[in-house]
Amino acid sequence: MGDQDGKYPSGWSHRRRRMVDMMTADHRQLEELTKTLREQALAGDWGGATHTHRRLVREYNRHQQMEDKQLLPLLRGQVEQRHMRILTELDAEHHEVDDLILGVGHVLTGNPDRAGMQLLSRQTAELEMCLISHVGKEERMLYGWLDVILGDEEMDELLVRLARTAGWDQALGFSD
């Protein structure tokens, strides 16, 4: 049984809920940036797409630092062997998203002619689909694993590390 909204499993602390909310909000921001990038590509807005791509790279790199440096190594040391395949898939998907973001950036250094716009539209659509699929998988699996694997003290330690990596320490109320 969960909380009143059914959004969280029962027993989740306030900090744990805030971490999930903030990581999920971060995913939605990445999805929104990718959607905006695709829309700008379809509209032929090369300058807007270039600006949005720069922001996407910055936000994705920050987010990936949280996952690749804090979250995934912790899970690798704790999940059962049968779940390691999923973590390996998530790693591969991170590399795929990296490659797609780099590919979009490469297209944006080219000529904004009709062929360039068509290529940009295709690549941004592929990036958007890949990112949505990937973050959905993370949200369905990783957060549940964290709840099972980590005790309250370990979760608090992870939250502090994630918050500092992401620059969320003030928003989460970590002052030390």
C-alpha cells in the first residue's frame, strides 16, 4: 500500500520522495529539451536548435554524472546477478543517447540547407524516442531497486551526493 496519492510505496521518507521527484523532474526536463529540439528542427529553426542542443548537452551531462558516478555504481555493487543484464542495458542506452546527442551536434555544425534540416529532423526524432524509452526504464526499475537495497541512512548519503552533483543541495535542504 502506498501513500494517499498512490505515487510512492508506503514507508518512503520525505527525502526519498523528494529525490524521486527531482530525478523524475530532471528526466522530464531532458525529454522537453529533446522535444523542443525536434520541433525546432521540423520548423527549420537552425539557430534555435543549436541553442537548445547546447542546453541539452549541459543538462544531460549533469544528469549523467549523477547516474553514472553515484547511482549506477551503487546498484552494481548491490543488485542480484540476474539484474546485472538490465544495468548493462542501461549503460548501453546511455552510450546510445550520448552518440545521438553528438550526432545531432555534428549535423548542427553543417549546412542548414534542406538536406541538413531533414537529417536533423530524423536524428532529433530518434534521440527523442531513445531518451523517452530509456528514462522510462530507469524510473520503473532503478527507483524500486533503491528502495529495496538502501536503508534510510544509505539513502540519505546517496541523496546528499546526488544533490551536490546536481547542485540541488539547497533545494533539498542540505546545508552542510
